[in-house]
Amino acid sequence: MVQIRVTVWGENVHERSNATVRGLYPSGMHQCIADALNAAPDITATTATLDQPDHGLPPGRLDATDVLIWWGHCAHAQVRDDIVDQVCNAVWSGMGAVFLHSAHFSKPFKRLMGTPCNLTWREAGERERLWLTSRSHPIAADLPDHFELEQEEMYGEPFGIPDPMETVFVSWFQGGEVFRSGCTWKRGAGRVFYFRPGHETYPTYHDANIQRVIANAVRWACNPAPRIPDPSAAPNVPVETALEPITERGPKLHTAGEGGFR
């Protein structure tokens, strides 16, 4: 059986600074998510955190990652821009990415989306009901038509994202708001999934349905094809390599073999 290699990235800030979060996730939210994934026979999950050297993503780590899961909230600004570049390049090259809850405002997600990714919110511990909107989608496999979380943070529309390729879940909250809670995109050769639930002061990542969604998303996002070596390459194609014979004519800016302006 081919193993899907997953890296679960978490800030690991609230778990160390907030007693409520620490009580729910004594080993960190990232480890809770990784432990649930490692219960699946086809997934091998490891973790990385903000406080580690290179934020836990040193050279080569993303090359050995089929799917990156990202959770962030209070320390988005502390993520180094060169690490963001590496994450986005890996996605464009074919790595899958799953962004959870407040990672909608993380640097990598906002860059991949190219939009503000803003929303409305309320922290009141209200009930969230998630509805499937695409029963046949692989991310919805083995899930009921709807399921509930007794306590969650409300996220409300409008959600400042580009139109999703597919919306797999929508949420209704006790206060009346609705939200597109499970959205997919393709960015370059990589697949991206955003999943809304996961506020740190509630036991969301212990919920079996939530764990199933994340595992399904990992399988969906995994791309078995070889990575594109340089997804940003824009080569100058010589006249003599054109598939049909052509004669070069007219003035030009670049000499033969010159990289050119970008």
C-alpha cells in the first residue's frame, strides 16, 4: 500500500499560552490531527510547528510531503516570507494543501487565493450544523448528509475568496448565519481544500466526523504525479525548435538564448 505522506503544520502558540486550549490539546492541535490521520492505514503524518527552525519546514521537507495541512491564528505575521514562497511553490508543483479554520488568513492561503479572504465571525460557542452539498465528492465519503458540532466559532458570509472549484460543505450556525465551510481549488498542479471548523477553545479535532473529513481531504489532495521542477519557469523557446517551420521576422527585444523580461 502506497503511503500518503502528510505534514501537519501548527502554530502551537495557544496550546502553550492558554489553559483551556492546553486542556483540550495537551500535545497540541497539530499532534491531535496527526494522531487521527495515523490511525488510517494509508496515511503517515508528522508534525511541524512555528517555533522550530525554519518553522519545521527546512529544505527538503516539502519535497517529502504529499499533502500539507496548515493551522494558524494568532501568529500569521510571524511566518517568514521565504517559507511562504516554498509552500506556494510546492503547491504549484503538485503538493496538496489543506487549510483549516483560521488558516483562511494565513500568508500561504491568501497568496494562493489572491484575495482578501475576509469574513465575519463571532466567538460564542454556538451550535454549527454542516451540510453536504456534494454527496458524491471524495471528501464527503462515508459522511452523513449533515452533522453537528455542539460548540464552535461562527464564520459568516461574505467570505472573500475566489469562486471555489467545488463547495463540499456549507454551515449553518445557531445565530442564523451560513458559510461555505468546505471549498476546493486547483492552483498550478496542486489541489487546495479549505475546511472551516477548528476553533482552538472547542474539542473540534476530537470529533470523528471532522477527523474523517480531514483524512478524506488528504486522499483527495494527494497528487501521485511527479512534481513540476520549476512551476514558475517561463522559458524562451528557440525558433528552430518550433513544431512547424517558421521564419523569424520583425524586430525583437531579446537575443537568442536570452532569458528575457518577466
